[in-house]
Amino acid sequence: MANNQLDFVFPDKQGFAELIHSLRHGFSIRQSPAAVYYRTFYDTVDWLLRTAGSALELHDDGQSQKLYWRANKDAPLRIQLGLKQVPQLAKQLPAGEFRQQLASVISVRELNPRIQIKVKRIPLAVLNKNEKVVVRINLDENWFYPVKTRAGMLLGKRICVKAVKGYDEAFDQVEAFFHEMDLRPSQDNMMKLALAESKSSTIEYSTKLKLLLDPEMPAEEALKAILLRLLEIMEQNTAGAIKGTDIEFMHDYRVSIRKTRSALTLIKRVFPKKTVKKYSKFFSGLGKLTNPVRDMDVFLLKLESYAEKLGKSKQEQLQPLRQYLQDNRDKAQQAYVDTVTSAEYRQVLKGWRDYLESTDPIEPPQKNSRKPVSQLANELIWSTYQVALKEGNAITDETEAEALHELRKTCKKLRYLMEFFQSLYPAKKILELINALKGLQDNLGDFNDYHVHMDILKGFNEAGTDEAAIKVSTKMISRLDKKQHATRNSFAERFRAFSSQENQNEFRELFVVSNDG
Amino acid sequence: MKIIAIYNIKGGVGKTASAVNLSYLASLDGARTLIWDLDPQGAASYYFRIKAKVKGGGQKLVEGHNELDAAIKGTDYENLDLLPADFSYRNMDLILDNVKKPTKRLNRLLEPLAEEYDFIFLDCPPSISSASESVFAAADMLLIPTIPTTLSLRTYKQILKFFKQQKYDAMKILPFFAMVDRRKQLHRLIVDNPPSFMPVKLDSSIPYASEIERMGVNRAPVGDFAANSRAAQCYKSMWEELKSLMFEA
Ligand SMILES: Nc1ncnc2c1ncn2[C@@H]1O[C@H](COP(=O)(O)OP(=O)(O)O)[C@@H](O)[C@H]1O
Ligand SMILES: [Mg+2]
């Protein structure tokens, strides 16, 4: 017996009564009362579990709840015992294999119920002459219930034949019976079918720009399209950012704010000056407001991985620092929540949306308003690239940190521009250049992060009173300082790779239109 | 995988009844559960309507590679399998004595099942021997059903002493009161004032109950045919207590 379970598709329109009847002809069958249970599939907003082939499934039959976990598509579905409830975040789990596996897939993201299936089951058992169960047969009706709604739709009927260990002969007989019935073996999983039915899956959550721009499109239309998409991403992440459990929502929210502001100020002379001024001020205010939230989130996370390397007693010494960070975060988070829930915020965003959705041409047009977007994109990317090269080339081992921060900002601008206009260029080529830029940005980003983290710790030391915690914090500062130096030392090499002749040629080829061509 | 042994030198104290009912409750939780009927008398096998026979006997089981798995039978309950008893188990000492390190042997025998089961319950025969010693070594928990009588308490003391002498981890030992009959004065006295050499024990106990006796007629765990009985409830709270000990440590 190779298999210990067989699944068949049963026609939706047929009832099970006739099947049970004919089973009784060949076998001694015990039928238990029909039972109902719910399968709820948990996932992150961006379907990290499903994408990884993992699954976290809660079964609830009204009496008890069972949580099942599959680490990847080749792993078996395994029950997780001893859990009182489904965790929202991986870190809420006790340390162990399950937590480790879950965290490796969802990282810091939050789990929520995404799909619910109701199963109506008629359990049958095939008995031998001692009235011992030798095969189990489940007759299942699977219903899809979008989470929180009451109307279901039938996904399909299935028959599941399960072997009972050590009774192979009986299983073979039941298998033969079902083969004779000419039922189609079922391979599909109900979760996939449910997902296809689910209307919610059509409004996919995504933080990617996914813009398709027409090269001939006037710049003003393109800019509106870019900004509208960014507004969408911002709005998709607002509820999560307000809730604050899953820190990725705030992160994505902030990225879209930063990109909005960059698009406004970098893609110059398309919108009227006063529009640019008004909204870039608004978005930069939001950015500043949320800076400390993100900084503390990132640092708290770092602190956890740092603390894991310490002994128990040292870990306790970190508690005042942790508390300090948490307090600062909570304060900043509250200020953010107050702002986004205000009437004023809503009003500005509505005005912004109205402006972006209006199809009226800008009057009077600014210098670049009607320029074809591809031409403007070339000019902007090329000139920003030139600035990056110039700034980078001026940096030597002796240069002040300030210059690296400037270059980091320029690179970020360049990166955003390349992403905004990505669809105007051959996909593979632009991606290669984005990746080359990424290599440099990682180095500059790390350098900056160390700086921010040292600043936070210095702030703690100045405000703090706990001797032991300050000692640990001071030690961390010197560690970070060393790391920052190492990062600084590898800058030259990273920059050399980025500014290689080969890359320069590629940039030229892509973004400089030769006059004779 | 957690190995839970139900053990006592004495017979007739409710070992098998406990092993059968607790393993049933584990399987109801969805845990993949195995109960190994180590008593040649085969009471646990009988309760699950499975013949107390293993091809090749105990000798074959300890020698082979895959013999254990091949001998396992599914019970009437989903997630609950049974490794049947065999009359040859009465010689388990001799069988185990033939292999190197008999105390480690059981551990190694059960190792391949770690991927397949969340819990293995060992329903032990009433004796003390090298076979019991390999159970002591392998088990994560050793449940000792103890009837609240003077003699039973004395037996418990002996087990404890033996454990300490042989340097087994005495922390594994968890006694509980079984077949408690509160109509009897002595039972009441002992249960309400457990002796000082029993500082750690399960809070839950199992009463003397006719439903448990009826398991032999129904050939099923009490939870199956008398789910609302006091006896079934008591096993249930004992299982909850065991889980909290295992998972909330
Ligand atoms: N709590 C109880 N109440 C009443 N009868 C019990 C109880 N526990 C066990 N019995 C009965 O006592 C006898 C011995 O129990 P058993 O579980 O087989 O003990 P052991 O395995 O320790 O020898 C069996 O007939 C069983 O039905
Ligand atoms: Mg017994």
C-alpha cells in the first residue's frame, strides 16, 4: 500500500445518500452523525505564507480549536499543540521550531484570518467482523465563507478514503469499489478554490508601483498617475499603520510618503509651483512625524537580535533601554494617530485625490507639463546620475560623514526616478542598473542606520539614570561605531563597482538619446 | 514526540484504564498518538478490539529495523494507533538483556517514530525489571496511579527509592490517586492529606467509577460511550493538567 489516503471529486448535483446505500451493499458501514467544522486560513496582508507554500490553518468544530502548520510546500501539515490561540506575530510564540519556521516566512508581519471554509462532513467507518474500524470514509461538502459574511458558496464535494494502519486488505477493497464508480481523483486544494472565488483577491494588496506609462504621454498625466498610485499604497497601509502591531504597514506607508514628496520635487515644472509647495510641505510633515516611530521600531528589532546573544543577566539590564525605546515609540505613534484621524488630514488628502484625478490639463502649462514623459524621464535620470557620480567621486577616506549622507540622498532620488519611470525602459536593462545602484545604497544605508542607532543610544545615556543599562548602552555604541567604520571602509569598493565604466556606458545607452538616432 | 509511561509495580491499580483514556484524549486533540501495550496480558489491546499478537514476538521487535512500524494497528479513533501486546513480552527482560545497553534500547527503538507521533503512551506491566528500567530511561513522564491505601503508598515509596538509587531523574515521576472511593475513610484521609514523601503529584485524581469498569464490556475509552460521566471528566481534567505541565513549563 503506497498511499494511505485517496481523494475523489463527487458531483456537486448528486446527494451522498445513494453512495452510502451502495457502500452498505458491499461493506459493513457505520455512519456517525454529520458534523460541521470551519477551516480558517491565516496569512499576512501580502500573502507571505501562501507565496512560500506554507499554511497556517485553524480548525474549529465548535467544541475545540486545532491549529495546523505547514512549513513549506513539501512539508506535511502538522498540528501545533499547546497553543491557546493563533499568534498575530511570530514573536508572540514561545521559542522553538514553530516560531523559527514561522518567523523565517513572515518576519515581523501580522497574521490575520484570510479565507474560511466550512466543511459539512458525514463520517463513515468500514467495520470488520469484530466491529473494528478498518477504513474511514469522509463525505465532505466544502463551502466557502468569505470571512465575516454569512452567505456561503459551494466549492465542491469530496470523498476522502483513509486507511487505518495495519488493515491494508480492507483499504484495497474500498479502493476498488471507488475505482469502479469512476470518480475523478481530486488534487486541488480547497484553499486555492476558495481564493479564486474570493472577491477580495481581486483587489490584491501590493506595495509595488506596477505602473505602465506610455512614452508619448504628457508629463503631467504621467506624474498624476504615479502620484495616484502612491496615494493608493498609502491608503492601503493606513489602517495597519494606525493599529501599529505589524510594523511593515508603517514602513510601507512611509515609503509611499517619501516617494510622493520626491516625485513632487524631483519631477520639476510639471505642476504649478504653489501646488508643489503646499503638498510637499504636507507630506514632509508626515514624514517627520513618523520618523521616530520607524526609528524606534527598527532599533527595538535590532535590540532583540542583539539581546539574544547576551546572557540572561545582561538581557535584564537592557530592560530600561527597551522601555525607553518603547515609550518614545508609543508617544510618536500616538502623535501620528492623532494626526491621521483628524478632519484636517482627511480634508487635505481628499483635495489631493481630487487634484490627481482631475483630467483637466494644467493651465497655464508649466515648462515641462506637456513634454513627453520619456523625454523628461531621460533628462531627470541622467542629470541625477551625474550628480551622484560627482558626489561619489569627491569622497575620499578623509571626507566627513556629511558627504556620505548627501550621496545617500542623491542615490535615493535616483532610485525613485528609475522606479517611477521603469516601464519606459527595457525591463532587463533597467533592472540591472537598479540592482547596481542597490549595492551602493545598501552600504550607504547601513552607514546611516548605525549613525541613527548611535544617536538613539546617546539620547538614552543622556536621559537615563540606570547605571547598568547605560553601561550596556555605551558598550553597544562602541560596537556600532566599529561596525560603522567597517562600512565606511567598504564604501570605496562599492562605489567603484557602481561607477564602473561598464555601468556608465549602460546608463548612457539607456538614458541619453543620441541626436542622430 | 513525548513519551508518557504509566507504571506501577502493582497490578490492578488503573494503569491500563489511564493509558487508554489519556491516549484517547490526546488523539481527540488532534495529536498523533501511539499506545504501546507492553503487558503480555494485553488488556489495552483488548479495549481497542485489536488482537494481542505481534508477528515474530517481542524478539523480532527489538531486533528489526522497521518491525515496530509494521506491527502498529490503527484503532477506531482517528490519530490513535496501537502497538499490540504479545505473549512473548513476558520475557521482555530476557529479550532486552540480549542487546547491548538494555536501558537505552527502548529509546532507540522509539526514535524512528518521533516523526510520526506527537505522543507515545507506554502501558507497562506490573513488575520491576530491566524492561521497566528501559521505560524509566525512555519516558519523559512516568505516571504512577496510586490507590490511596497504606500498602499502595508503601509501593510508591519503593519506586521512588529505586529511582534515586539508580540515579534516574526523579523529576519525571508524577503520582496521582486512582480508584479513589470517597466513601472509604482511609481514602479520604490520604487524599486530603497526602504523605510528605509525595510532595509532587498531579492535582487531578481518578475516582472509583462503574463507567471505568464498563470499558471492558464496551471495549472503548469512557469518553467514547459515557462522555458526560464524572469518570470521563476526571480523565479530561487530568489530560489538561498534563498538557499544562508539558507546554507551559
Ligand atoms: N477508577 C476505576 N474505577 C473502577 N474500576 C476501575 C478503575 N480503574 C480501573 N478499574 C478496573 O480495575 C481493573 C484493573 O484496572 P487496570 O486499569 O487494568 O489496572 P492495571 O493496568 O494497573 O492492572 C479493571 O477491571 C478495571 O476495569
Ligand atoms: Mg494493565
